[in-house]
Amino acid sequence: MTEATWGDHAKTPDIDWRMSASLENVPRGGGDIAEVTNLERAVRDWATLDPEHQTAATLTPERPLLLDGAARATFVGEGIAVLVDMLPAA
């Protein structure tokens, strides 16, 4: 029989920063078009935006992320800031 363990790691497992992600509602070359890249790059790009565009931005990872026990499929504005704090060292 396998014993299950529950703790903080179960609520927020390691994030696959290489998965695809779309960063939308941000300026790109004169227009607001979505960019598909990996999750790490999208979060780092978001961190460089001005506050107005950070608030308007939408981040959609390839699959939902489990954070604090809740699955989240889309992140907006300051919700993305939570991921900035979790980024791996560059």
C-alpha cells in the first residue's frame, strides 16, 4: 500500500517553466498581439512591461498551474506577479 503525503508541496508542486504559454494584451511592434513562448519567458517579459500593460496582460499557460491547492488556467495583471516571485534563478 502506498502512503499519501499532503503538505505545501502538494498544494504548489514544481512548475514546468518550459511549457508553452501565451502572453496577450501587451504591445508588440505597434499592435497588441499575443505571443506564444515558454512560461518562463512570458513571465519575465511581463515583468518588464509598464504598469498599465501589466494590469491589462493575460497569461495562459499550456495547462493549468496548481498554486496553493487551486488549479489556475489563466493569470491576469497582478496575478502574474505571483509567478514572477516563483521564477527560477536566471
